[in-house]
Amino acid sequence: MQKPVRLTLWLLLALANIWPLLGQIALAAGAAPAIANSSIRQEKVELAEPRSTAEGSGTATGSISSGLPNSAGNPRSARISDTIQGHHAIEYLIDARTGQSLELDLRSNNVQASYHITAPAAPRALHKGHGLHARYSVTLPRDGTYKVLVYLMESAAEKGESANFLLKIRLRDPG
């Protein structure tokens, strides 16, 4: 009778060690299809250039306007007005340094509009947000290009829904 008890105990211990990994795999598999099946357009966000407007093309179009930095420590910002539809997504690239403060403010007319931000060389998103008004602020952990991906959740993308959005990006130097 000791063999079944040992085997059961061994199986329970093995399952306890594997369970967190299975949860991470399930989360990754559940989140990936909406983005993996998407057509992703990349746009570089220049926060320090004079006011300018850049027009996009295709299903996801819009404009970016940038503000000039006033003096050391003052924020640099950009306002991005755009539209996503179905499985079309837009990835905004932001060059930043360790210790800078990054603020994101996404407003959309579709509750299924989502974004996630990824740090340079990071395997996972630093943060995910969605809804009619989503905000996030973080002190950046490393130098490099941060990626902000704006997309529709799977259920809305499958229906071919669209979302008009305004993304405000603010970057501050420490101090």
C-alpha cells in the first residue's frame, strides 16, 4: 500500500511544480492569437522634434504631433490620433533612457481597444491596458526602444470592428 501513496505524492509534487508554468503557457496562448494574426504597422515616435504631422496609409491611418522639450526635466510629449480596424494593429517605437518617466494615456471610442508596452529585449509586456480610457505611468528600467502596440481584442477584431483613438505619450527626465 505504500507504493500508491508514494506515486500519488510524487504526482502531486510534480503537478505543483508544473502548474505555474502551465498557467503562463495558457495565458500566452490565449493572448497571442489577437496579436499574432494581426497586420502590424510600425511608426517611430519622435518626441523632441518641432511640431509635425505624419500621415499613415492603409486601414490604420492617423497623425502624430510632437512637442519640443522646454528645458531639462520638463516633459516631451506626442499626441497620436489614429484608427485601427479588425486585425490591423499599430506599434509605436519610443527611444528612452533608464530612469525616465513614461506616461501613456489612451482614449478610444471602442471599449475593446487595447495596448501593451514592451521594454527593450523584454520577453513579456511591461503593462497591458484596454478600454475607453486607459492610463499608465512607469519609471523606465533600461535604455533602448520601447514598443507600444495598439490593437483590438480578439472578439472585436474577428467582427471587423474599428476604433478611433487618441494616444498621448509623455516622457520626463528624472529630477
